[in-house]
Amino acid sequence: MRKTKAMEDTPPGKAGPLAKTVDEYLANLPEPARSTLAKVRAAIFSALPPEAIETISYRIPAYKYKGLLVGFAVFTTHCTFATMSPPVIEAFADDLRNYETADSIVRFPHDMPLPAAMIRKIVKARIVENTSGKKW
């Protein structure tokens, strides 16, 4: 997997420093969010093809393979796993029933990462979507 070139400046209108890499993004997080999202990142890595790219997109860690694939972020009260695909959220509704979902994201507590197997299934579904052009 490749990593994109780091951004040099904070975009206009955005507050605070912009993380230039996913490592920097994670390093700036408080515990337990840092450890939780490190586990999410590891699960994503385990399902990615070698050609995938890790980057910062829309100010969050994101992964690209034939387009945006998935991402994750931390907020004051929760973490999110961004599937970048409402149809995937619908297709995995039974698996995600214990989590709050909205449009194309899954919300979970700072101290409870999503199960790695679920993340891998979702990443693989997104790879199929991006490769085939077909939605679930």
C-alpha cells in the first residue's frame, strides 16, 4: 500500500492544525480513541489490496482503491467508520444493528472498536463496489 504526499498547509477556513498523515492523526488523539482507531486501521489494512492508498481526505484518515473506499474519524463523543456507501450500510444492516448508523457511517464508542471481521467484510464489499461499479 502506498501513502500519499502530506499536505503542507491548513485549508482556508479550517481551525487547528491539519494532520498530514494517518500516523500524525492518530498520534494527536487521546486514549482510548487512539488505541481503538489503531485497531480499526489494522483491520482495514488486513483487507486492502497492495495497490490501495492511505491518505487524509476531508480531514480524516481514508483509504483509496479505484476511488474512495473507507475512512475513520474521532469526535468528542464517539468514533466513526465511514463506508462511503449508503448501500453498504443497508446491506450490512443486520450486522450493524447494535450500532448507530447514518447515511454511510457507523458510530461507536471511543473504547469499543468495531469487530475486525466486520470491518474486513465491509472493506471487501467496498472493493467490489469500486471495482465493478455496482452498488450492493
